[in-house]
Amino acid sequence: MLDDRLSIFRLNGDGLAAHFAERSLGKSLCESDTWLDCATIDEKFRRILADPFSKDAKKKFFFLPTEAQVPGEGWRRETLNIVWQLRHTIVHNAGVITRSDAAKLRLLVRAPVPAPLVLWPEKSDVQSVKMFLDDLAGVLTQKVADRMGELLTLLLAEDATLLDPARKAQELADQLQRDVTIAGITAKPVEG
């Protein structure tokens, strides 16, 4: 399967060199690039997990969909966009919401945001963000598990000798700690 799905990775020599110790090329590629916005994250996962036999496959799979793309799921993307902006404010402005930050936040929250203002998160705020991110990680990991199962099933339909579906399903289920189904064979993760 030759296509351009990996062309989304832009290599920066010094960034990549800093990650030579990673155990896989994929991890090195991901670690050497910063993915700090939902559009970039969605586009990269959509390309990586695209159907290899379809020209318009990117239109069918959404990793972090907008509400227009997948009704009922857009709130996660909207919330994560707010988290990214607040992270930017905390890291780069020492927690001061600048006029520029306020303008961006106003668009994201669809409400007035005063500036300048010091952002002062409390423990419950941090706990709420953690709960959201934990839930999101579970949802997105399940999407990857489901999509990998779909793609491997498609590839097996083209060449049944490509892999052992039961073994590959078990391997992915153990790695992702999610159920994985390939060619009708479902594997459950082994608790370790």
C-alpha cells in the first residue's frame, strides 16, 4: 500500500534527533512535532487512518469531529480547543489573559472575556480538566481501536494471507486496552 498518508509529518532534523531514543519511528515522528490544536490532530489522524482504497475516505472518518461533521460529538472538540487556549495562556503568558487571548477565547466560548485578567485555576478546575481529558483519551483510543479493526478488515479482504486476524486483534487489544474486532474476530485486552 503506497499512498501519501505519512506526508503529513514534517521532519525537523534537530527535533527528530532529540527523539532518536524512541522505540519506534512512529513515536519519534509524533514526539518531534507538537500537536496543539484540534484541526491539526484531526487531520493527522484522518490521514493516518484513511481507507487505502478510497479517494474520499477522509470524508468518512473524523477523529475530533465538529458538530456539523458528527452531530452530538462536536462538544469534545470545542472543549479541547478551549483547553488548548487556556494552556497557551498559562504557559506563555504566566496565566495572564491578554487582549489577544481574550479575543480567541471569546470566539471559543461565545461570550465576553475580560482582558487583561489573571487566570487563577483552583483545584476543582484542574480536576475537571483532568476528568475531561481522561474521558477524551478513552473515547479517542476506542476510535483508534475501531478504525484499526476496520482498516485491517479491509486489507484482509484484499489479501487474506496478510495477517492472522485473531493474533493481530489480540495484539492491538492488549496495546490499546480496548476491544478490537478484525474480520469478525473480537479480542479483549488481557489485564496486565
